[in-house]
Amino acid sequence: MCPAHRNDDASTAARLTALLTAFRPGDEALGVSQLARRTGLPKSSVHRLAGHLVAHGLLERDDRGAVRLALKLFEVGQLAVQQRGLVDAARPHLADLREATRNTVHLAVLEGTEVVYLDILRGPDAPALPSRVGGRFPAHATAVGKAILAFSPESVVDGVIGGGLARVSRRTVTAPGILRRQLTRIAEEGVAYDREESGIGVVCAAAPLLGSDGSARGAISLSGWTNRMRLDRVAPAVRTAALALSRTLH
């Protein structure tokens, strides 16, 4: 394939991706003008590309001619999650942890500089959190992210730091040196903490899911109110659940 064709393919893929990721939680159907504003693409390009996606079953039109995400995307997403083998294996451990603590448990993996939440079981006594299944959050500002980074290659940590440690709350760790020291301690203790770093009033304890080579495949966490959840008390339960789940993944 000549370089010009490769560039055309990459450009088309980028525009299709921009269209599909323009949809946000709560969106129903979006019109051409809305999609053009969100993606920065010309309306003519949006109209043409959306037509291709409708033809292939990734988008569908409503009665007004606007487009929405089609169920085929959900099916593909479910396959992607199941291929990791994590959600089904993790669910009993997450359920036990929620039942024992009445707080919210998360299952997440690292993708680039962010964590992606694969499963969330919300506890009745837990705060309302912005996290959602399929949602993303900066890895350095979460306990699950730090748990994974502590057991990842140095190049992965360098990539996260090189991407910039954005401030999510006033307590987010944004200094590379402090983050590296935290990761060293997490690697020694096997537990990571978020002390209001992802949001004021919320704390979290997390532990990595380790593969047979000792590297992190993901992490699980427990989140609760700062004034109700004692991190030192729940951390052993989180680590025990993560170790048990890790054994099933080998």
C-alpha cells in the first residue's frame, strides 16, 4: 500500500472514530449539525460518514433522521470485555466485597494514561460517583490507576507522567516525584490509596490483579465517604479479594 493510501485510511479511521465517540452519556439521537460541532468535521463529511456507519449497522436513524448508537456497538463492546476474561471472573469477588462493606467496588484496566472501568457495583452506603462502566479517568488520580502503574513497566509510568499529571481535585498528586514515591510504596505493600485525589469527600483503596509474570492486568477498588470508610480497615479485604481473583486468572 502506498503512503498516500495509508494516510487516507488513517484519516478516515480518525473521522469515523470521532463520530462514534462524539456521543455522551444521556444522548439519544444527534443530528448532523450537533455531530459537526462536536467533532469539528464539515457537515458534508458527517452526513457521508454517518451514512456509511448506518449502512454497516453501527449507527441507526430515528424518525427525524438523526442518528444514534446501534446495538451492534454494544455487542462488539461486550465481546471486547469478555475477551479479557475479567468481568465474569471478577463479579463474585466484587459482589462479596460490596456485600461486606456496603460501599462501591470498581474493576478497571489501564489504557494509555487513563483507567477504563469494566464493571462497577454500587454500594447502598457509598457516595454518588462520576465513574461509569466504559468510562475513563486519569490513572494518576485514582487508586486503581496507581495500583496498576505500580506493577507496570517503567515505560508505562513514564508515558503517564509524560502526558501531564492533570489536577482533578485540589488533592490530586501532580508532582512526578511524589507519584513515583507512591508507586514504590504501593509495589511494596500491594495496596494503593486515593485520599480525595479524584474527588473531595471520597476515599478509595485498590489492589492490582497480577498475571503470572507479576505485571498488573487490572485492579479492583473500594470507594466510600471520607468520614465513614477507614482505609486501614478495608485495605486488607480489597487486597485479599484481588489476590483471590488473580489466582483465577493464571
